[in-house]
Amino acid sequence: MNQSPALLAPGAWPRLLLRFACAGLLLYLVVRAALPDDTRGSDALRAAFAVGPAEVGMAILAAFVLFGVSFAVGAVRFSILLRTAGIEMAWTNSLRALIVAGFFNLVLPGAILGDVYRVWDVRREVGEGSRTLGIVVVERLLGFASLGCVGLVAAPWVPLEGDGRSLALALLSLCLVIALANGLALHRRGQAWLRAFVEWVAGWLPRFGAAFGERATRALEAGESASQAPRTLATAFGLSLVNQGLPVVAVYVLALPLAGTTPHPFWFAIIVPFVTLMSLVPISIGGTGVREGLYVVLFGAVGMASEVALVLSLCLLATALLWAAVGFVLFSLDRSAGVSRNGKLAT
């Protein structure tokens, strides 16, 4: 079978439409709040740029390339972690799955459906679903831990006085909690707690307990095999730092053509990871509206004009949409190839 995964059940469409409406409303409110009342919105947006369209286009292209390199690094990490569970998958296939997952993450609530697609994709390629789920969980934990560590890199530049001190310390504290919590989840003790929880859930599901417990056990074993391979885990964590750090650099590059003074790079190192995490909360589609609002509030708190922070977030959204378009094309080609193969088999 080479059919696409059923990422949305029929009953989920009302909730999806509600989140589309929520995203649109949030974005509308952020735009209204960020733009000055005494100017036209289009004029304020144009005034946010300090250079011409060509330079802005080059910045978006550079950010697009940086995100592409981040995808490539993430694909290497995914392939390395899969090998710890005895699953061999070509890097190109991992990269394709990661880009398509990025499309689903942007157009559907939260980020979990992109992971569902990747599990399905590996299962389709090599027949391993449960163990792939365990590897995806480990990869997610590494990603979140590295997000926290990227923010902690900014610690030496925290202002010792001024209005920005409290904000910086609060964000750094959150980064530390995120890094420690996800690191604990990868530790043997954290895995033991997770295994006990899975066994407890299986015991409360008498009808589905056996099947659930069997699949969950395979997933846990795969995750443990990855987290108990120190050299592989260290390599994967290093790749995660690069994978999460490149988008931070991309946002900084997008800020360079904008008017006004660009905040110190350390602000990007602690604000961007925090906003990335908050954008995963499934109250809108792809974090739209949440991301823009947080950029306006947080970058505005460190001296960036609200309309400039709004334009920065919209440039980031445009870059993400470009990669989502690539993911959609790859997904469509994959579906066409699958239909073609199934049609030939049927005849």
C-alpha cells in the first residue's frame, strides 16, 4: 500500500476550520495593534524597510537557503538515529520526509502531524512504524533541548542593567528549564518513568492494551537504543544545535534590511527559540498570529518598532511558505507516483 496517511479524520475538520479562523483573527489583531494609527497600513509596512526590494529579496533568499541547510542537517540527524534502531533509510528520503513534514506543520495545527507523516513515510519505505515513532520522539527531545541550549548561548551578553535585564533573565530561565526537562527525558530514569506510564496506560485499556503495549514497547526500545548510545547521541545533539541555530541566524538575516537599529544578536538567540516553542501550541494554524504577536511584543521590548517587528515576522512567514510550497510539491509528486504504481499493479 502506498496511500497517503489519514492525517485528519472527518470529525477533525470543524476544529481545523476553527483554528484557521483563530489564526486569521490573531493575525488581524496583531496587525491592527502593531501599525501606527496615523498612517496607512501599506505605507507603514513599506517604511519598515531601509533598502529596496532587491536587497529584501536577497535577504529572504539567504534565509531560505539557511532553512534549507537546517533541513539537510536534520535529515542527517534523523538517519543517524534511525540506524541505532537498525533502520536504514537513505538521507535523500529522510530529507524529503522532513520537508514534506514542514509543509504539514505549517498548514495544520501544532507540529505533531508532521511527525505522523514521517513515521508513516518510514513505515512505507522500510516497514518500521513503532520503532520509528520511538526515534522521532528522541529526535524531538533533542530538538527541544538544543533550542534551550541555543538560548543559553546568549547568557554572557545579558545586560546587567536596564529594562532588558528582566526580560533576558526570564527567557534564559525558560531556556534552562526546557534544556534540563528534555535532557531528563532522555536519561535512563526518565525513560523508566515513561515505560512505567505506558504499562499503566496499557493496563487501563483492556480491549486495546495488548496491541498498544506491544507497539509502545517497540517504540520505547528504539528510543532507549538511541539514547543509550552516547557517541551517537552526542553527534545527534551537535547536529540538533546546528539544526536549531540556523533558523536563528536566518531571522537575524531577515532583520538586517529593516529600518531602525537591529537588536544585538543575543536577543535573537533567546527570543527566536522561545517563539518557536510557543508557536507549537495548537491554537492556530502553523503558529500564525501567535508568532507575529510574540515578535511584536518581545522585539518591541528591546527597541524594535512594532511595525518593523511585524514585518520581520511576516518575512519569516513568507520564507516558511516558500519551503511549505516545496513540501507540497514533493508530497504531490509522491502521491502521483504512488497512484501510478498502484494503477500498474492493479492492471
